[in-house]
Amino acid sequence: MVTIGGRSQAARVLDLSASGAKIGGLEGMAAAGRGTLRLDRHGAQVSFDIRDLDAGAARVAFAEADPQLGTFRTVVDRLTQGSRPIGKAA
């Protein structure tokens, strides 16, 4: 679930790393926007800044100042354990 501008919407995480993600299926996004990514099944969320918009998807960087970032990164590490790195980071 992603919240942008106070509006929550379902989204698809296309790529995920400890520092950012590529998120598809969003409406109302703008370059330099901000939002929150919530991984409902894992009880984790983190704030992000939109860095780039690309073919209907947003590349986001997680907010380093977010106090929940450490917990979120622990979940990301668990989810990506054993995954092969992709060629281009979020």
C-alpha cells in the first residue's frame, strides 16, 4: 500500500532494495513528490521521496531520517535473502 498526498492506494513493488524501490500502478504521483510505502503482510512501512518517473512507475529513495527505516530494512533483508541483484538499483 502506498500513500501519496494523503491518498492510499494499492501498488506493485517492481524492485526493492534497502535504500529504495521501483513502484508501479500509482496514480497522482509527481516527480519530487513524497509518500509512504507500507508492506502490510510484513507490518513495515517507510517514507520515501520520488526520484524519477519511468513508464508508469516511480523510482523512490527511502527517507534516511525516517525512524522506521531500520525496521523496514530488516524486513527487506529477509524478503530479498537469496535473491540475485538486478542490474540497475532503484
